[in-house]
Amino acid sequence: MVWLALASAILSETGGTLALRMASQPGGSKKWFIGVGAGYLAAFTMLTITLNGGIALGVAYGIWAAAGVALTAICSRILFGEPLTKVMMLGIAMIIGGVMAIELGAQH
């Protein structure tokens, strides 16, 4: 259940960030700020549930932040045509590796 809450936190934060991009585009509707607020409120609520469920702060925050960065970069490429270079993809792979190392280290 806590992993589902963490996944929800990641998706909510990514949605809020993408809504922020929509709101900030020239001619973009300011109504997107409702999505920004809702996304971040849901993300922090789900992250709190994750922490209350027993996942260590360093592990939960590391996974949340890293997955959010990776997912946002991929979605912004798909939705907004923003660059996603080989170097950026290498960075995403390194983030995943770092989060895995934190998770493995927390188990010992």
C-alpha cells in the first residue's frame, strides 16, 4: 500500500509540474494553476502517507524526486517537444542507479 502511495505521489507531482508548464506558455490559460495546486497538494499528501507507512525519508524522497525528474523529462519531450538528448537519458539512467543504491543501502 505504501508503494502505491509513493507511485501516486510521483504521478501527482509530475502532473502538477506539467500543468505548470501549460500555465506558463505564452497564451496559456491561468486555469492550469488549479492543476498545479491540486497536483502538488496530492503529491505531498501521498508522500506523507508513504512516510507514515514506514518507508524511510531518504528512500521515499529519493525515489519520489528521481522518478519525478525522469518522468517529467520524458513527458515534456512527448507533450512539448522539449529536448531529450543521449546525455540527458544517461543522466536519467544514473538517477535510477543512484536510487537503487539508496534503496539497497537502506535494507542493510
